[in-house]
Amino acid sequence: MRRSTTYAGAILGMALAMGVHASDASAIGQTSASKLVVVELFQSQGCSSCPPAEENLNALADDPTVLALSFGVTYWDGLGWKDSFATDAYTDRQWRYAHYRHRDTVWTPQIYINGHADLVGTNRMQLNEAIQQAQSSGPSIAWVSADRVQIKGAPDRYATSDVWLVRYDPRTLHVPIGGGENSGRTLDQRNVVRELVRLGEWTGNDAVYSLPAPSLPGLYTAVLVQEQNGGDILSANIYPQ
């Protein structure tokens, strides 16, 4: 597992002691079952420790109880290969998780489960156990239309939260790598996040949010309700395809 010790993400720290490099969809108008487990992988195409974690995430992509998301981070981009899907927004998201937990570093691969528990993600049994232990009791999410979503109110039950739009590519992408630690390999990546947009705050009352049009065709759409500044994910729902 490889770590980044600067916010800009260009400098990586020493390896962790473990010796790995630091590096139900509802119908429209119905509510979410609020039981989706959100599995977020932070990785880079330039990180040789990341493919096993990516393989585990790919295997979860067909599980209807899991929202598996692959975020490419940017702090490997100056080390021989620029990740073709990484953006500063995804690196910032990983840092928000770190700051929420009073950490001064991030690393790849790193997986968060419902924004709560984190692990390297290369051990499939450990990952499955973390998913089984995940809990969520957040507000219900209902799709009003393809571009509008409603968060159902629960006054005085929840603190102010963020509402996030996530759009991801559900295909298996075969990505040839031309440099860095994975040079010469072709990586299989699935559920690669292509858009991350904060739709606004949710304060506990019924609220409807408008979604911007997707920037690319073929992307799937999900909405998350999450405690602010990198806290737990309370609810998630995927727009029915």
C-alpha cells in the first residue's frame, strides 16, 4: 500500500508495516430500501498494489446489494503514468475521509465501506466481512424522474448532510498501461466514477434535488446522502436502468 503525505498528492510516504505498497434499485416514485452498501475504492492505474483490490471491486459490481465505485486519484500521476480517469475531486474526497478521521496521509489502494470502515481491499474475505457488518439507517431516497430525486424527511433525526450525485461507467474497461509500475499491463476497471457532484445540503425535511445532465453517454447514476465533511454514508440509491 502506498501513502501520499502531501495534500497535493505528488509525494508518497513510506510503505505501511504490512509490506504492501502505499498506494436495490427502486422504481421511479418508490423509495430506496436504504440498504445498499457503498464500497468506494481509491486507486491509481500507476500503483502496482492496486489491481488486486480492483479485481475485488469488479467482482462486487454485480451484487445488487452493493454500490461498488472506483475512484482514480491523482497523486500517482507524476510517477511514470497519468491515470486516465483520475481527477482532483476524487483525491479531495479521499482526503476528506482522512481529515474526518484526523489522519495526515492517504494511500492506495484504500476502500471505504459506507464511508465508515476502511481497509486495503486486497483481501477478499476481509472485504466481504466488512460489507456484511456494514449498517445503514438513513433517510429514504425516491426517484421523481431521471433528473430529479427526493430525500424523504425525518425531522430531528439526522444532522445536516450532503447530497452527492455519482455517475459511473458500468462496463469493464480494458486499459493498457504504458508507463509506471504497471507498465505493459492491461488493467480491467469497472464502475469507474466519471462524475462527482455535490447537489446540496439535506437538513432533515423532505427535499427534491435536480440533477445536471450527464457529461458522457452510458453512465449509471447514483445518489448518496452522507454526513458532512467525510462522515458516514447514510443512504444510497441507484437510478433504475
